[in-house]
Amino acid sequence: MSRLRACFGVQFPAFHLNVEMDVPMSGITAIFGPSGSGKTTLLRCLAGLERAPQGFLQVGDEVWQDEKVGLCRPLSQRPIGYVFQEPRLFPHYNVRANLLYGYKRVPSEERRIAMEQVGAHRIGAVLDAPVAAHEAEYGLTRLECHGQSLFVPPQAVAVGQVMRVHILSSDVSVVIGRTGCPTSVLNVLEATIIEIREMDQASVDVRLDIRAPLVASITRKSLITLGLKPGQRVFAHIKVVALNEELKACSTGDWAKKPQAPRMSVGEISSSAE
Amino acid sequence: MEVLTELDLSALWVTIRLATMTVAVLLIVGTPLAWWLAHTRSRWRPIVEAAVALPIVLPPTVLGFYILIALGPYGPLGRVADLTLAFTFTGLVIASVFYSMPFVIQPLQSAFEAVGKAPLEAAWSLRASPWDAFVTVISPIALRGYISAIVLGFAHTMGEFGVVLMVGGSIPGQTRVLSTTIFEHVEVGEYAQAHVVSAFMLIFSFLVLLTVYITNRRFPIHAS
């Protein structure tokens, strides 16, 4: 049975870490501990982002690091994935080029997904919603959406102006109770399930009625866990909406003179950094 | 009277060649050095930083004097290889590299500090080799730093006088540059010629700085 063996000693000015581990390569290994105990440092050592002066790392049959002989394989030659704690998009590339960056550098026989599969599942809904109010207190604009409210970042348009709202199915999730799970999602709309359509092995599309059509893309697992059926009353969590620039541009009135708000509006305030 | 004499034109040509080569050498040498300065935790860092910044405060004659000694027949190169680079174009390039070093290193260093290590680590984790990551991720994000470094390095080399006179002398066609040409013109009382060359330098320098400030304003931090 192949195993991962590691031994690291790292000295930072205010922190030092000594780890010895021997875990199976199969399955999932979780590392937990209080914050500051060195979880990230350990992962960085495993990835090769931090070089422990007396480190040793063996992955299966291969030795990736052995400081006794001065060996340390660079991260670019370690077939691993590393999810950083914060987004690290390349700012000079667009979304597609960001996705292709890693794809192009993985040998074709090692690729597990084709580029065509990425973003192929782009369906969504388009709603026309008039501006109901500018909530200066919260710095948000409230749109009237068939009797419910949709909050978006402040828009430089007059009250009553109709905005076209695009909502991708991948940005909508479904929950059963409004209060059941605490959320940072700003827009929670009441909805009725019309139809559940199986898409592939992993995901399903849930067609919702909010007195206008809406689609949510959820995993098969959440479908089973939640026990969703057509006709059921649920809540739709809308994480991201995109507002149409053109409709905004033909607005008149005082609001039109204010600076243009960002085109992509993010319902989840905490992740609204562009 | 011609606007620029043949001597002036040859000085212009020497100046442009000198500035181009100096910037090229500095970009090659300066990129790794600036990168090291931006990211090292070594205690040598302040010493190296001070050494790099030295030409800003040092009188050019002092710098020129030491380089002249080092490149002369009794310097290390002269003794070992019997190679005298003083009063040659190559010697002038070497001297200019030292003289303009802070103007190339410092913009690069601040650009690299601003980029940080995060994009680099992300690129490594996506299997980009260090060189690949530098070319495809770091240098485009640090583009503004490169533009500043190239323009400032070029302009500063064009404006050097003291070091050129000390190390290069003022040999027409070889080491006579525009700034020393002005000096020669004034010395022999050719004020009209001195005016022409000086005005050229003045306008050129202003345009260069204008370009830097316009690009810094216009250029997005991350060119797409």
C-alpha cells in the first residue's frame, strides 16, 4: 500500500513547526488544528512552496525532498493541485486564459477534463426588473422582481427604470427553509419547483418559478439530501447577478449622472471585490 | 550653417548606442537582482540596496575615477588579461551600467514587490517552470515597472557627463556623446552649436518624462 511520508522542521522568527507524518495515499486525509498551529505551513511544505531545511518527503515510491542529499523537487514538477486560501487569478488574463493556463501545461494524457466541458453548462434566466428604490443606508439598489426584492450594488439609474437581470443557473442554489441555514447570500427568493432535469452524472437543473422562470444548477447529492420534488415550495439563493449595461445607458434623470457601477454585481457582499 | 554638424551627429549616434546597450545590460543583470531585492529575507539586503543606490548621491567624478582605475592598465583586467577598457566604448558601457543602475533596479524592485509572490506560486502550482512563470505571469504584471525602468535608464544614460568624461574621454566617434559635445562647443566658443544640441537634449528629456507620466496614467496596472 503506497504511503506519503513526510518530516519537516521549519523555523520562522515567531513560529516553528516540527511534523512527522505517515499517511495512506488513498482516500482523503484531513488535517485539523487551531489557527496558527501550522496547517498551512505543513501544506506549503508538502507542495514545495516552503523549503524545510531538514525536510524529507516521500510520495509513494518517489522521494520529492531529501535535504540530506540536497534534493527538493520544485512545485512545477510535482503532480499535485494546490487550492490557495484566497483567489489568485492572473489579473492580466481573462477568465478563459486563466483556465487555459494550467490546462496547457498538463500533458494531454494526464488531463481529466476537456476544455469544451468547461462552461458548457451555461444556462440561466433573464428577468426584467424595475428599480424600486435606492437604499442609501445599505448602499444598495432594490429591484422589484415580481413582488419580491432583488438587491444589487448601487445603480446610477432612476427609480422605475427597468433593468435586465441575467442569472446563471450555476449561481443559484436551492434551500428548503429560509431560516434553516444562516447565509451571507443577500438575495433569497421564494420559489416553486416546476421541473427537475437530470443533466449528467453529477448535476441536475432545477427549474423554478418566481412568477418568472429561474434555473438552479445543483449537485445530484444535494437533490437527494434535500429530497426535492416538483411542486415543492423552496427558497432560491441567488449568489451573482449580472445587469444589462444597455438598458442602464438609456436611463434618464439625476441618477444617470452618477458614476457607473460595476457591471457584474455580486449578491454575496463578502466576495464582491473585483 | 548646418543645424547639426557631422561631429554632433556622430555624438548623437554614440549616445543612442550607449544608452541602448546600457539599458539592455541593466535589464539582463537588473531583473534577477531586483527580484532578489524584492523578495529576499537576507540580512545582506540593506547593504546591497545601499550599494545600488550609491550612484544617485555619489559625485559622478568619484564613480568615474574608480571605474577609470579599475579599467585602466593597472586595474584587475589590465593586469590579468592585459586588457585596457578605459577610453573605449566598451569601458563607457560598463561605467554607464553602474551610473544608471539605480534608475533601472529601483522601478523593477518596486514593481516586483507590488506583484508579490502569490501569482508566481499559483503559476508554479499549475506546472509552470520558474522561467515560464516569470515570462507569462510576472513580467506582464510588472510591465509598468519595466517601462519606467527602460525609459529612465535610457534618459539617465543620455544625460551623463562626469562619468563619461572621466572614463571615456571625448574621442569623436567613439566616446564623445551629446553632453560632452555641448561642453566642447562651449569651450571653443561655438555658442550657436551648443544651443542647438542643448535644445535638442532639453526637448528630448522633456518628451521622455512626459511619456513616462502619460503611460503611468494610461497604462492599466495589468495590461490585458
